[in-house]
Amino acid sequence: MQPIPTTLDQVDAQWLTDTLRSAGRLAASTTVTSTAHELLGVGEGFMGELARIDITHDGADAIGSVIVKIPTTVEENRGAGQLLGIYEREVRAYQDLLPRIDVPSPAVHAALLSPEATGAADAERLAKADRLPIWLLRIMMKREMKTGVVPPALLLLEDIRDAECGDQVAGCSPERAAAVMRVAARMHASTWNSRVPDDCEWLTRGDIAPRIFHAVYLTHRREFGALVGDWISPHSLGILREIKRSGLQRIRDTHHQVPLCVLHGDFRLDNMFFAAEADVRAVIDWQIPGFGPAALDLGYFLVGSLDASTPESVIDELLGVYHDELVAAGVDDYSFAQLCADYVEGLLIILHRAVATFGALDLGEERGLELVKVWIDRFDARLARVPA
């Protein structure tokens, strides 16, 4: 087996010829003769490097372009990605999970993972680490983010050129949001109450190591506060301070009090393609799927996608669209009232995670920072619903 590329330059004509032939995507008589790389997502791909590769070949019926994704070369972000197991998790999601759940996704030409990968969901290791004192966990997290070794991982995917990529900075209309909510409902219903194939043991619950998540939150809350302090209201700042006390217990309680399903984990417009205004063509970027309350995916999407001026009545209508589709997909043990309550609670858990995520990453100076600023502005509006 040929080595897995660790840089985009290594994804050359010879490598693509061999890989696409092995995958049955290229005839044995066809050879890739040249390639042209175009970087995608510059300034916003915190954890990975993404490129479109236009292919020149000597055959009649061959793929004209592909999308390639590898771990980021930004050391701090790559360490955080490895700590979370996202590179292995995403490859396994395309290999084992997506073919079995009801969600539109791009065709996979190759999903490659180094034999050195030790398991994205090493539950025993995480459970042991979660017993350590918080102060020691904070030291350990910092060290592992700087020194962790990242085994090679690569995705070679269909280039969805016939669809429009969502734009989280621009946001979307309630009509498009409703289409996404229907997709989310069918996706969640596929694994409702933790129904999942036996060979997806790498999927973990979102509360497998709550003290580790809280340690990362504590480590980076000051950086986050400095980043967003001028962007959010006194009401939201009060909530931000409150989750220092309650965040750990909220993670535990929520994962034990509501039905769980497989979550996308980064369910936002930038990770979606649309064939039309209300037609979701594909959901991409499966780096952090896991078991958790459905409201976490919903809250994350609604917070990031709708303008801050959107009234809460529209949010309620969109939650209703989701619930109706969930019931139509066969889920009959989850009331609309419970969904609304879980949505509000989910906003606080999402804020807890945002502190850990945005405080830990190098956001760059381009679209990544703009994306976070817009997201915080919209989140501030949605937090007005949460009691002080």
C-alpha cells in the first residue's frame, strides 16, 4: 500500500492514479497526467487543510475533479485535533457511519487512515484521565496539544460542483433553515436512543470525559473572555460567568436525562451544500460525531445561521418543523415541550464548549475571526431567551 500523503503537494498525479484505480473510480487504462490544486476554506479550516484538485487524464470517462482533506499543518490546532481524535473519527465516519444513517453526503473515493491510529474513541483512556484533578488535567491538556503525534489520515471525496456551499457569515433564510431542520430530524431519528451499528464503537458519548472538557474550558476562558468581551451583552456575560460553576454538571445531567442519538457535532452552514434554497445536497465535515442530545446540533445550527434580529417566534417555528419531521420518522417518545426545554439547556452547554474551542484555537486574521465574531453576535441574541 502506498504511503498516505501528509501534505497537499504529495497528492500528485501518480498518487491519484494509483488511489483512484484501487478504489475502482478510474479505469486501469486511464492515467492522471496532471493536477491543479486550489485551496479551499482559507482562514476558516481550523483543524484541516482542504483543496479541490482538477484532474487532467488520458481517458474518456474519468473524474474531472476531487476534494482532498488532510490534518492541518498549524501545530497548535493539529494538536487539539489529535487530542479530540477528530482525524481518525472523520475517516471512520465516512467508512462506517454515513452509509447507514439518513443524511445526504458526498461520495467517497478514498478514506485512508494510518495503521498507527490507536482509536479515536479510546474510552478507557479518557475515563482514566477524567479522574485526575482538574489542575492536573489542565497541565496535561496543554502538553498534549503541543506534543501529540498525528498519524496520517486523508479523505478523497466527490467534488460537489453542482451545488452551493452554505455561508455561515452570510447566514440563511428561515426557509433554508427549515430544510436543514428536516435533514437533522431524519439524521437523528436514524440512531435515536443510541441505535447505531455495532462496528461503530469509536463513537463516544459527549459526557465520556466531562472533567476534561471543563479543564479545557477553565484553561481558555480568559482568552475567550478577552476575545468576546466587547461583543456580547451584560446578560450574556453573566451567563458566561455562571457556567464556570455549572458547566460540568450540566454536561452530566443533560446526557442522562434526555434521549441520545448520533450528533454531527459541527452542524453549521459552512458544512452544508444546497441544490436549491430549500434542498440540502450534502452535509460534510464529520470530524466530531458522537452520542448526545439532539438539541445540541439544533442549537448550534440555529445560533450560527440566523440573523440576530430573528425573533424567538421564528426559532419556535423551526423547532416545530424539526419535531414534526422527527415524529414522521418514527420517534414517538419526545414531546415538543421537552425539545424546547432541551434547546434552552443546550445553549448553555454550547457556550461552555465554545469557550474551550475558540479560546484554544488559532483563529487566524481572515474569515475565521469574522466567522467567530458573527457567531457570537447571533449567540448573544439567542441567549436573551435564557434566564439570568
